[in-house]
Amino acid sequence: MYSVNENYLKLPGSYLFSNIAKKVAAFSAANPDAPIIRLGIGDVTQPLAPAIIEALHSAVDEMAHAETFHGYAPDLGYEFLRSAIAKNDFQARGCDIAADEIFISDGAKSDSGNIQEIFGPDCRIAVGDPVYPVYVDTNVMAGRTGTYDPKTETWSNVIYMPCTAENGFVPELPKEVPDMIYLCFPNNPTGAAITKDELQKWVDYANKNGAVIIYDAAYEAYITEEDVPHSIFECEGARTCAIELRSFSKNAGFTGVRLGATIIPKDLKCGDVMLHSLWARRHGTKYNGAPYIVQKAGAAVYTEAGKAQIKEQIAYYQKNARTIYEGLKNAGYTVSGAVNSPYVWLKTPDNMTSWEFFDFLLEKANVVGTPGSGFGPSGEGYFRLTAFGSYENTLEAIKRIENI
Amino acid sequence: MYSVNENYLKLPGSYLFSNIAKKVAAFSAANPDAPIIRLGIGDVTQPLAPAIIEALHSAVDEMAHAETFHGYAPDLGYEFLRSAIAKNDFQARGCDIAADEIFISDGAKSDSGNIQEIFGPDCRIAVGDPVYPVYVDTNVMAGRTGTYDPKTETWSNVIYMPCTAENGFVPELPKEVPDMIYLCFPNNPTGAAITKDELQKWVDYANKNGAVIIYDAAYEAYITEEDVPHSIFECEGARTCAIELRSFSKNAGFTGVRLGATIIPKDLKCGDVMLHSLWARRHGTKYNGAPYIVQKAGAAVYTEAGKAQIKEQIAYYQKNARTIYEGLKNAGYTVSGAVNSPYVWLKTPDNMTSWEFFDFLLEKANVVGTPGSGFGPSGEGYFRLTAFGSYENTLEAIKRIENI
């Protein structure tokens, strides 16, 4: 008789967004006229930029004729896209990354979930707390995390690195040395950024201790400050200790288009095994490449027109983030994030729990956000609002919160 | 110090297609004017059908406006596509499969590679021999296959089920009971089909012995015979023992568009654990859905226009398959496949090995095919030709082979 992967059964239910949906549905049923504004989602709302739409149409037309039809893509991605990423996202910033160190994928969620597979089963992971749930959950599925304590909502074999107001939401170097360190900056959910000097300390720590850093740079497009790095490869020595995950979702609005990239330098080795080779083998065996039309759309992001249009789109969301940040601050809230991020992270007032504040905000302002406790124990007492709504809705939501 | 997944290091190099490429390159260099025809590839060459192109353009236009823009897709797929598949591929054939038992993905390669992840580490797999390499390789990566014997090119903990001329390339029920049974019909690489009565025996065997069948139906569109099932769910009892993998690659030419589906009936349970729930958890945690525009293209496959156009495209490849089959037969070869498949499987003449025949065919006819031994030990002495070239090239290739 076959058996199932028992690790899957250890996963606690993922109730955050379904609980939110249930609460909002119940409130709407009781208050059918309440003009609810949703600032809880991490999904974009602006349409794709014209240069991207044009590239998509043009690629679709190519697929309509035998002479220009494209079948199986190279597993690791089309050269035209890998080169554009290498040049624009890395070499232009002085990062020593070559096109053949870039693997194209269907998005950073898949990559951040799958990357753990090339590591040994006994590797111990470290994560920020609060954190994007995919890092921990996929390691649970692989059996790396030990046992779950429902009281503390933590796993026995995970090193949690609290990100709190005290440390500016940037964790301390862990005292117990982990094997794999997940870092996400600018951070989801806190919106905190890390300076280049601070990140350099992590790179040095990883190199010194034989740890690998999995660096999630999905939100780098929102960086506005000079001393905040867009890539971990801006740090010296990162080529021997870091993997970087990139996304097209939040910079170019590809949440429904699906495109990402993972960068594994050829200098990153465990003994004499190149992690680059292992990931190439995984890509070649379990993946068949991102769609041609989507890779062409990705390349359009790096054209002059594409760059200009996307800059404008990001500026739109950045304006929303500033609007939320300033509005809440004026209303007396303790807020962070926003400056280099589409996320605003606020301390709940009057010692409310995250969920109490969720109910309070829904009832008094008809605004939906995300309880910080849903991202980990250190998120308790915090709340996330996002900049991905329309400007009009964002403005209205903040006016209502100010008026409570 | 972190470690790597040692199972990856056990994988022998995958040299089949790179060896082919090297040999062809060397031959071309020595014979620059040789008019080489490639009938080795499993990739389609005909452009996407007009109904699909239209759906793609229309979906791209939707992405250009905020009112019709689509962000994150449902992890498990859009209802419009799941319903179209349930209705057309299953309910229309009398198969009891509901839309919410269908999971949309980026293709059958990903699904056939990832599906093993929801099973226990001690499950023993059975595969046809020869076989599509992904089934075994992904179980190697998960540590299920024991040790590799380079002499026999087999793994100690895999049950190989020889598919030879003697059994009509349909394997016998294994004497040692496996936990997971991979079946692919119509088969890659042999092109063999299985009748409904024969497949029913496998379903009964699996139900009786507590095994699960992973049924790869990627080539079902090529079936021409009445008694050959298009889905394992045409068999009684399959809902309690089978998972089916579907592809849009070979029926609608989506090799470069990327779309697939996996069907897991809710009755398929290990104890009280529904495999459907495990796969839903995997999809929700490690995947973010197929692109909206690609799912719209998939739905166009099921429109009246789409169906008619795709039927024509499949007929084109079927004609190629018949041309190869008849031509080789007339030339005195022992051939099989083709009738329900885009693949023709031939016995090499004069006891040549598969690679000897590869060289022979390349040199004498300038035709490239795929050595059967590349798909497993029982493929030795066989050779695969595919119907995915143009009709003109196919005709010319066969003429040359006849004239050797």
C-alpha cells in the first residue's frame, strides 16, 4: 500500500486570507451598503504597460505562423531575456553576474518554494519573523523543520529571527548558525529595507560560517534610498554564499503573467558541487520553461519605453504608500515601511491584537488590511496595509482612518 | 556548513539529446551541404490555431485596462478552464470527473515531475521500459530509487516493466507489487496504445493491491481506434486508484505556451487522507497559477472553432505518422506505433544497436531520429521517429530511407 508524504500532514491550516475573506463576507452581509476598501491584498491593480502589451501582441502574432512559431523554450530561459536581466539588473549596478547564471521561471513564489529542494534534508533554516509563509511551509513539506508547537506557532528546528521596532525590523545575526538563511528586503510584510553596510555583514557571516543566503529581492523596484542595495550581489563576497530571487510581479505588474528569475553564481559551491548545476538539473528535469510570449513581455520591461512606463507605474504605487504612511502618522499611528516598499507596517493602537485591530478597522472605517500576526508571532500587535489599490481608494481609506 | 541533496548527485548525466546534437553537429561540419531532416524531436512545428491566437490577443487586450486586468490567478486554475476540461475531456466521455478535481498547471512535465512529492519516501515505483525519463529521474531526486547500476542502467529499487514486441509494448502486471505505477498511453516513446479492457486490468490490480496509478495521457488526442480509452477514468474504479496528467502541448501545439492539468478524484484516499488535498496544498504553497492569457488560450481549445481547427492540426501530424509507418513497412522495416500516436517505433535492421542505426540513418539518409536505448534498456535495438515535422520533410525523409 502506498503512503503519503507525512510532512504535509504536519502543516497547520493556512487560515490567514480565508479568515479575512470570511470576516469581510460576514460584515458585508450585515452591512450591505458599507463601502469597503481593500488595502490587504499584495496583488497589483494597474494594467500592464503599453510596451508590454505591444510585446505580447507581437509575440502572439509570431506564434501564428510556422516560420516564427516557438515550441519548447530553453529550460533555463531565452538568451534575449537572460542577457537583458544580466545587463540591466546586475551589470548596470556593478554586480558581477553573467547571463548564464540567471534561470528564468514562472515566478518568485515557485522559485522560493522549490529552491530548498537542492539542499540536504538536515539543513537548518533561519527566517525573519514575521515572514512570507512560503519559506517555512516548503521546508516543512521537505521535513526540515522539526515539530510544530501550536501555542507559540513555531517549529522546533527553525531559527526565528525577530524583526521588531527595536531592531528597525532588520534581524540580528543569529547566534546559532543556520545552514540556509532566508532574507527578504525590502521586506514582506514589514516594508523594512536593509542598507548595503548591514547586508554586507550578512554576506560576511554566511561566508564565514558556511551558510547560504536565499535573498528574495521581489520588491527592489520600490527602493528610493541611495544606501539600500537592489541586489545582494552589490555586496562583496556574495558570489560565494548567495542565491537571489527576482520577480516581475511587483515592478511590472506580472502577478497574472507569471515571470521570475533566480540567480545562482557559478562560484557558489558546497565542496566541489556547484549549486548552479543542481538547479540547472532541477529546471531541466521538472520544468519546461516560461512561455515564449511571456519571456518576450519580460524583455519589453528592459526597453527604453518599457523602463519609462514601469517607472511611472511604480511611482503611482509609491505615491499610495506615502499617502498611507503620512496619513497614519498624522493620525497618531506608529508606522514604518513605505519609503522603499509598497507595504506600510503599523503598530496597533491601545495594545489591540492584530485581529482586534482588523475588526476595529473594518467596522469603523470599512477598510480591510492584513493582521501582522498572520505572518508570524513577532507580527502580533502589527498590521499591514498595501499600496496596490487605486489612488482614489487609498486617499479615501486614509481619510476614514484619520476620522475614526 | 550547509549540505546539498545527495540524491541529485546519483543521477547519471542525461546525454541522449546532447549526444544527438553533438553527432549531428559533427556530421554537418564534415558534410556542410547535407540536407539534414530532423524527425527526432518531440516538439510541434505547426503554428497555433486561429481560435487560440484570437483568444490570446483578446486576453492580452484585457490586461491593458484596469477594469479587465487580471492579477494573481486562482492557484488551482480559473473556473472557466476547469469546467471546459471537465465537460469536454471527461463528462462527454462518460467519465465522472468534476471541475474541482482538475488542477491547472504550466504543463505535464512539471506535473509528472512534481506529483511524486505528495507520496511517502519509501514508496516503490514501477515504470515501463523504455520510458519518458522524467518519471524515474524525479524519484531519484526524492531518494526513492536505491542505487544505480551503470552496467544495466537501472536502479535497484525501481520495478521495470519491459515493453517489447512480445507483449505488444504493453507491460504485464508486475509480480512484485509497486506503490506507484507510472503508465503512459498512447506511449512515449513506443507509440503503443492500450485498450480499455487491458487498462481495466491495471485499475483492478491497483485497487486490489493498494497501488496508485499515475496515468500520463499527454498523447490521447492521437487516438483513432474505438477501443482505446482517452482517459483512465473511462475504467470502472479508477476514481479510487488513479491520477491523470493531461497536456495541451501535443493536441493544441502548446509546447511553447505551457499549459497542463492534473486530475485527482476526491475518492482517491490513503487511509483518510485525500490526495486531492495534498496536491491542493502543494499548488497553493509552491505555485501561483498559469498565466491568465494562457488559460484563456486553453479555453479556446474547447470552442467549436478551436475544436475544428485543432482536429485539422492533429490530422496533419497523423498523416505524417501514417506516411512514416507505411513507408518504413514498405521498405521492409518492422514498425509499430503511429496508429494512435505521433510516434513511430521501429526495430533496427540487421541487429544494429540503436546508436549504430542512428549513425547509419544520419550518414545514408541525412535523417535524424532518436535511439530507443536512450529511453531505457528495453529500448535497445529500437528507434523512434516523430510525426511533428512538416509533411514535405516527412515525405522526403521516408523516400530517402526507402532508397538506402
